[in-house]
Amino acid sequence: MATSAPGEPRSSEATGASEGRYRGFPATDGPAPSRHGLSALDASAMTPLKPIPSRRKAALGIAFFALFVAAWSVATFGGFVSKTFLADPLTMLQEGWALFAQFGFAGDIAITVWRVIAGFVLAAMFAVPLGIAMGAYKPVEAFFEPFVSFARYLPASAFIPLLILWAGIGEMQKLLVIFIGSFFQVVLMVAVTVGATRRDLVEAAYTLGASSRGVVRRVLLPSAAPAIAETLRLVLGWAWTYVIVAELIGASSGIGHMITDSQALLNTGQIIFGIIVIGVIGLVSDFLFKWANQRFFPWSLS
């Protein structure tokens, strides 16, 4: 391969080859690849951590759902699984329509969404500041971290009998289940995120004369804010699990209550429809969190 003299601009061939290697593509010299060489280029799409176009990403995601529904349809319409144990997609849609038209399922959805939002916001209001303090100040971390690490392994569902005794079967009991299930997870994840801030940024801030409070406000918080928002997005998904568990016991409304009633009637169509509704709401909230993260934290690399 020809080399250029020092100070001489590199040729387009050399530049293209180096860019190809850098971007994860095989470096090629000469004419365009033949038809037989297209398979090698297609294989480059499976390069680890190599991004894919947004359209292809959406198509692959939709393809999985299509394959899932197809397999479900084959299993049910083909008679491989009894409808008593697994309703077919059409029956599920019919039962879902009946839930909205006859049984006021929209009200159940609204009360469940309210419980999730209220319990999760309550947990975040206390967990995020404590997590920031633990990540920023080592004495605070030494004081709280052992108990938080212990408590985060306790299943929130195990507290339901005690919470029923303490708070009854009203809304407070369900909010406390979500609070317990979310609070300790958020605290520890936020503390780890804040504590992982690059030390060179912190040292640079001190060199420029920043105070300890200024370092927290101008370095630690801006650096950790995108990851904290991502933590809240992940824990929100767990909050949906906790609210359904809370509604399965001692509830008179909500999606979990509907699932329990449907179980008593062996109505798998309504059960599956309720599960799908939870997934759809969770997916929408997930996209909203991602959009808000990109909107409010444009310096994030993710």
C-alpha cells in the first residue's frame, strides 16, 4: 500500500479504508463488492454495539410481536392448547371489548394508573434526594447504605399482611406497597450513579474554586441527571408489578382486581387482556420517559 509523505494530505482511498475499519465495516479497496460479497456486508449488521437505523429497529420490534401473535394463534386456533387455559386472540379482543362496554374497565385502568403514579412519585420524592446525598457524601453513605442494601432485598409483597393490619385495605395500603418496592431500589441506584461521577471533573471544579455545595450542584447533579432519569424509568416498570400484587389482595377496583375476578370465572380472555393493557401502558410510559430524558438532558450520550 502506498504511503503519503509527511505533511501531504492522505488520499481518499486511504481515508475511506481507515474510516471503514473505524466504523466496524470491512475495509475494501477497488470496485464495489459483488453480489456474493453482499452477505459479508449484511453480516456487518451483527457487529457488537453497532447502531442500526431507526426504521430497521422499529421493523425488528414489530416483527417479534407479529411472530408472537402468530405462534399464539397457531397454538389456540390449531387446538394445541385448550381455550380453558389459553384464550385465542379473537376471544381476547371480544372479552376486552366487553370489559369496556359492560363492566367499566376504563375506571379500573384509571384507578390503577393513579395508584402507580402516586406511589412512585411519593417514593421518588424521598429516594432521589437521599440517593444524591449518599453518592456525594461518604459519611451519609456509610450511615444509610447497610440498611438500604438489606431492605432492597425484602419483597414488597411480604409486607401486604402487615400493611393491611396497619393501614387497612384502602388506598394507603396499596400506595405503601409501591413505596416500599420502589424506594430502596431508587435510593441505591441513584447513590451508585452519583458516586460514579468522573473524578477529573470534580477535581477541575475544586481547582476553579468551587465549594462543596457548588460541586454537587454544578458537577455531580448535571453529570448524573440523565442516569437518574433512566433509573426512574426502570423502577417505574417495577412499580407496575407491585400495584398489581397489591390489587390482587383486598381490592375492590383496579386491573389486579379484575384479573382476580376473571380467574374465579376461568375467563382467560379477560386475564390476558388485562395483562396486555398493563404492558401497553408501561410501554407508553417508557417511551415518554425516554423522550423526556432526551428533551431535558440533551448532554446525555444515550
